[in-house]
Amino acid sequence: MSSLLKVDNEIKKKVNAEDLVANFFPKKLLELDQFLKDPTINIRELKEIHSEINLTVPDPILLTDIHDGLEGVRSHFSLNRIGFCFGGTKVFVMPGGMMKSNGKLVELIEKVKPEIRTVIEKCNTVKMWVQLLIPRIEDGNNFGVSIQEETVTELRTVEGEAASFLDQISRYYITRAKLVSKIAKYPHVEDYRRTVTEIDEKEYISLKIIVSELRNQYVTLHDMILKNIEKIKRPRSSNTDALY
């Protein structure tokens, strides 16, 4: 048992979570606040972030048979009650080589992703620190322990939200790729092209919201933990303080 306590004490010394909350969190929230003022994330005309899709619409091929009339057309297309059914274009290779992603959004995403990972890592560190401070279960005088548990819950929630931001970025790439594939197969359908620009605009707005949320999470955690730091560090020292 003494060896386990010694290990716990060593971990508590090595994990400088209190310094993270007191110093690192305020520093990051100021950095993110400055990031939100950057021109790259404050474009007013969303047309500026549009990416050209270099897939031309092929000329229509008119299939006729002067001898068989409509029967010649039937040999190439199937005719149902609605009308003629046209299949999509078979795509073996893109005419202009690789179809590029939206460069402006990729650049912005590469700036935002490290900030998301940082939030997850630092929250995990602080969460472990608080969990190690939770004393053994006893009857009575557990108000401080409840504060610790609330803090762990909040840290876990922030972790989960940050992880969902990474999932959102992955879904954007997958959705856009499917739409571009649709454009390649059905180049004559304008709505697919418009949808690509719409999801690009949506992702740009979402990235700004993500940065704002990360800043707010730092503010919330910094405020909550520092206001209750004494109860978090010494949960059973007194029972007079209240959770803010």
C-alpha cells in the first residue's frame, strides 16, 4: 500500500496541472482570441474561399439511326414511362490530373487542428490530476469530493466536444470527395457544383465557430477550476465553501 501511495505522490509532482490551469489556459485563450481577429478567418465575402472545379461539361452526343428511327435510339437508351434514362459518365482518370481540395480551407484546417489536439491533451492532463486528488470514499464531508467530480465531468465534456471537432473535419473531406465524384460522373448537373461551394462555405463558418468554442472552453475551465482550487486540492479540509 505504501508503494502505491508513493507512486501517486510521484505522479502528482510530475503532473504540473495546476500551472496549466493558472498560466497555460489564460495564454491559450488570448492566442485564440487573437486568432479570431486574423483576416484569414474573418472573410466577409464567402466567394473568396470558393475553389474552382476544373471539370468541363462534355458536349452532348446525339445518337440517331436514320434507318430505324426511334428503334435506333432504343438500342442505346432504355425508354420507360417517364422518359429516357441516361447513365452517368464512366470516369477512369481526371482530365486535369488530381482533383485538388479547397486550398484555402485546407490551410485554415491545418492551423485549427493543432489547437484542437492541444485542448484534448491538456484537459486529459488536468483531469488525471484532479482524479488523483479525489480521496477515498468515506461517510460525510463529501462536498469537496463532489466539486472534484464536477470538475472531472466538465473536463471530460470538453474533451468529447474537442474530439467531435476532429470528426467534423473528417466528415467534411469525405462529403466533399463524394460530391466531386458525383460532378465527375454527372458533369451536366449544376446542383452538385453548387453543393460543393455550399459545404465549403459551411466548413469555413464552422472552423471559426470551433476556434471560438476552444477559446470559450479555456475561459470556462480556467474560471471554474481556479474558483474552486482549494476544494479541488483539499476536498475535506472544510465544508463552508460553495461551488461557483
